[in-house]
Amino acid sequence: MANSDEGQGATIYEVAQRAGVSIATVSRALRNTGPVSAGTREKVLRAVEELSFTPSRLGVSLAQGRHAANGIVFPDLSGPYFAEVLLGYEEVASELGRSVLILSTRGRAAVQDLVRDLVGRVDGMVIFGRTVEDAVVDEIVRSRTPLVLLARAPVERADAVCSENTASAEALTAHLLGHGYSTFAMAGDDDGGDVTQRWTGVRRVLSDHGIRPPEPLPCEFTVEGGYEAGRTLLAGKAGKAGKAGRAGKAGGAGRAGGAGRPQAVICADDQVALGVILAAEELGLDVPGDVAVTGWDDIMAARHARPALTTVRQPMRLLGASAARALDELIRGTRTVPKSEILPTQLIVRSSCGPHPLEEK
Amino acid sequence: MANSDEGQGATIYEVAQRAGVSIATVSRALRNTGPVSAGTREKVLRAVEELSFTPSRLGVSLAQGRHAANGIVFPDLSGPYFAEVLLGYEEVASELGRSVLILSTRGRAAVQDLVRDLVGRVDGMVIFGRTVEDAVVDEIVRSRTPLVLLARAPVERADAVCSENTASAEALTAHLLGHGYSTFAMAGDDDGGDVTQRWTGVRRVLSDHGIRPPEPLPCEFTVEGGYEAGRTLLAGKAGKAGKAGRAGKAGGAGRAGGAGRPQAVICADDQVALGVILAAEELGLDVPGDVAVTGWDDIMAARHARPALTTVRQPMRLLGASAARALDELIRGTRTVPKSEILPTQLIVRSSCGPHPLEEK
DNA sequence: TTGTACGCGTTATCAA
DNA sequence: TTGATAACGCGTACAA
């Protein structure tokens, strides 16, 4: 009866009493932080066992002045991208002995307060993309909380981890030009982060080839969002809004594919691309025969889609893992100068961008 | 200069000193937990502002004896299912003023220790499916840590939340029988949880109609896993292993679709079903013309797949949200008797199971 | 209305 | 080798 009550809240004092020693000795015996005679250790361990004592995390943290926990704030988990990054992060953090606290900002009103609370619970933070305002980032930096920015423009005194965007966007665009396409659309609005960098690369290459870059069509970064965008971009008419209309008129060789329909749709990510392909099929268009489509990320569905998606592979797991490692260095003080890490990406050419002799390994 | 050093570690003592009051008054002023004169409050708030004081979470938690945090342990985040549940959980937990600590068990060796550590950091736990052994669950229950089992068989003195499986599996199977199919395959091994319940329903209905239920073909619950399973199940020959061979021979009217190829493949979840469809296409089989395929969960891709997937909709967000609410009741002591909640599911008939006059709303 | 003092559960310092 | 005791930062009876 008493037995079933044990095992929940034994303190170090009870252990000490039961073992007939002081709490200092118990602590030393458990943490190997000082000399303890064999016999005493034996007694202590027995008492620990009998009481099934586990040191209170709060007590340990308070005394050590550390949480042994990291936080991460991300926008959403819909789609494989954030989930993969989160998994990579949690895995490494766990290896390094740190728990992970999460905060999703999707549809949250008082993000600032939630982030502040989170900061108070951890030894270091990862902030994903543009989930919080610059002011909050500044606040965290000033609080001397180790901070890693993930896929977000670097700031002073914080680490940054992201994957390469602009150069691979240029390579992607050049590849499409190599297919002979001359009219383009971009699906997915600037986000001030990764996507903006991608569009920068696309725009640069198009401009260099005398093609006026189109305005990106805003859409949610989901399959459904891509589907909506696809319906708009690929409809028989030249889009519905003024913006699309003008783009069709002002763009490069705009008449090649019919009334303003682009020959290639460059999508902000794979999910959007999958949505665009669905829309194309529904409109009776062949991909890539009537319109080429490209994605970004190389999620698993990209390989299995029909047609298989030409995309840019992003090391999602590694992004999370790298952030966890960088944060660990910052927390332990192994490194004091901030670093900015850019992970390499890889152009993956499959069939959604058109016929070609190359084969994916 | 001194200014930039402030803002990180001010304690309640410094605030009290600056405001010329005692720490008790500071605490009262901040927490509205006792009478404080207007003037005094003013002084305190100013001092708080100047020092940008934030009460230490550790101090608060230690004094209050609560973490204001929940834990959740799940197997993986690949695929939308777990991610959606996690989002629903985090959202509600956050609304209820609790942080969320996560632990993924995928590929982890010392799960037990990680779970124990987690338990020490939270006021309550959610355990997803069969991520941890029964012994660990027992340990948590005995430690009097409020516990909610998610999609796992209930145990004494812990809550359980899951979605209805068996009845909807029966409905799904009956629907397939209505299409006239008589040879079946099941993709995805028993997991001792949800899937086992689904197979129970399938088996019951098949047996009731004089059809010997097939052995489920084990596979990973991913698109790739489903693809592998599909290649095995739909190959021209009657599978490769003895098991499949026997099933083809012993099953119902096994010759209808060729050398043992089933007329319908019932998949453990949507991802598996998508993989099976890919395999079918690659083998030149038409879905549902040559073989019907069904999934489970109704992830977003199920609606967008071609053919659109007949499946059973599971309220993923709600699963997480309900677990968070149940856990909250347990933690606050609002409810002391355990409850077992079964969320309703819904058969979603689309085109992957064959032609029919019904239309999805 | 305010202040004193204790408790929360550790770790770690310093004497013994 | 061991023990008494001071932090750690806060909440809150209880006394004033």
C-alpha cells in the first residue's frame, strides 16, 4: 500500500535520511562529482532504488542554471518540409541531451508573448523563417539567448542556417531556357526569405536573356494553393486580374503558348507544383507537353508524381540538424562568434520540365 | 552601456530594491494576488519596465509545483497524419497556457530513458500509439503523471483518445463487396493499434461473406512502402513469398483477376494506398478498372490523387486537440475518473474503388 | 497595505 | 571522506 504511493515525489532529503547520509553525499554519489566511499555509495544507491528516486528537473535546472532544452518556432507542419526539418532538429537536439519545445505560429494572434514564454524555458532558440517580427528577434538577441535563424535573413550576433537558393534558381531557370521556353509564370508570392531568394535568381537569368520576369502569383504553399494558382495561370484566358493580363502582354514571346498561357510555371515549392499539375490535368493540358512545371524541395511525392517533378533538392533533415548543432555550440560557448551556414542544394531534373536525354541516377 | 547589459537576468530582488519595496509586493503587483496600493503598483511596474524583468520560469515552476508544459511522444512525422495530430495538440495546449515538449522515437535506442526525462519536465503526457513499451506506460501511470493514450489500447487509470476503426472498416469492406469484388489483399502489417482494429473489421465482414481474409502484407506506412507492397501484390505472378502464394490459392474466387492478383487492395493508410496506385500504374494496371484501392485517413493528397482515393476520414487535428483537452482536465483535477474517447470517422467514397453513381458532396 | 521568512529540490562550496 | 549550508528565483502564509 505504501509501496504504490512511492515512486512519485521522493526528494533527495528522503533518500539521504533513508541511507543515513547527508544530501550532499547523495548528490555526489549520483553525479560522481566527488569522493564517495564504496559502502556509502552502496547505501545511497539502495535507497535511491527503494524510493525510485529521480532528481527533480526543476531543482537541477535551478541549481545548474540551465534548462537542457531548446525551443523552435515554426509556422506550420502542413507538408513535409517543416516536418522533416523539425525531425532533424529534434533528433540531434536529443542526441545532445536537450529536450525540444515547439511553438507553431500558424493562426496565432499573440505570437510575441508565446515566444517570450518559450525563451524563458530554454537555453537556446531556433526561429524558422519569418514567423516572428524583427523586433522580437532583436529582443531575443539582446537577452543573450543563443539564437539560430533558420531560413531567415541573418542578423547581428545570431547564427543563421539556410540552404542555397539563388544560384540553384538560376541553374533551374537556365535549364528551362535550354528547353526553349520563353514565357514563364511564377507561382507563390515573395516571403522575404527563401522564396524571395529563389525569385531573385529566376529574375536575374530571365532578364539576362531579355525576358521580362513575370510577377509571382501569390498562393498558399500547399497543394491546394498550387491548384488554385494553376487554374488561374493556365486558364484559356490570360488570367483574370489586371496583373496577369499585363504580364501576358508585356512578357517575352507571350503568344507562343496561346492567349498568354506560360510555357513553363516555376513554383515556389513542390506542393505548389503538384497543385499546378493537378490543375493542368483538369484543364486538359499535358505536362510537360503543353506546359512545363517545376517545384522546389524534392519532397518524396516529387519523385512519385506523374510526371515526376523537376525540382531543387533541399537537405531538409540536415537543415534541422545543422541548426541544432550550431545552437549547441552557442549554448556551450564552444564558439562565440556567430556563423552563417549555407547548405548546398541540387538541381534534380525529371520529366515535368520537358523531354530530355538526361536520366536521373 | 549598462543599458545593453540589462534585460537578461534581472531577479525579483533587483526589481524590489529599485522600486523600494519587498519582493512580496512585487510578486503581488505582478500577479494581482493581493492588495497593492496604486502608487506602489506604479513604482513596481516602472522598475519592472526599466529592468525589463521577466519572472524566471524555473522559479515560478518550482514555487508553484507545476511546469505549465505537456509532453507528447510520437513515432515519426513523415506523412501528414502525425503532423496534423501534433498541430492540433500544440494549438490547444498553447491555448490552455501549456508549452509542448516533443519526443520522436523513430530510430531511437534508449526510448525509455528519453521518456523518463520527458516525464520529469511536464505536468502531463500524451503517448502516441505503440511508441513505448507497456512497462514504461505502467511506470508513468504509477508515477501519477496525468497520461493520455492516443490511438493506443486503453490501460487502467489513464485516458484514451482514438478514432473509430472497426465499424468503419466493416463499412468500407461492405462497400467493396457491394462492388462485386471477391478477392482482396491487405497492405500494411498489424501494429497492435489502429491498424489492427481496422483489419479486425475487414476480416469480420469478409468471413461473414464466406471469404477467407488474406494475410496483411507488411510494409512501411509511407508512399514508398506502399509502392513496394503494390509491386509485390500486383505482380503477374501470385506474389513471391509462400504466404502470398497460399493466400492466392486459399482465398475466395482467387482466379477472377488472373494468377492470384486481388481485385481490391485495402491499405492501412492513404500513403500506402498512393504507393499501391503508383505501383499499379507502373505495372500497366488501371485503377480501379483492373484493381480497386482504398486508403485510410483522408489526407489532403487523397482528394487530389488520380484516381481520387476512397478512404476513411479520420479527424486528425481533433485527435490532437481532444488529447490536449483531456490531459488538461486530468492535470487540473477537473476530472479524476479516466475517460476513453472514440472520435467518429467517415467513409469517403471516391473513384479508386470503382465506378458508382454516388457523388462526394 | 506591506514586509519577513519559509519552502520548493537541487548543486556546489567550504569546513571538518 | 563527509556534512552543514549557501545559493538558485520565485510564491505565499503569516505577522505587522
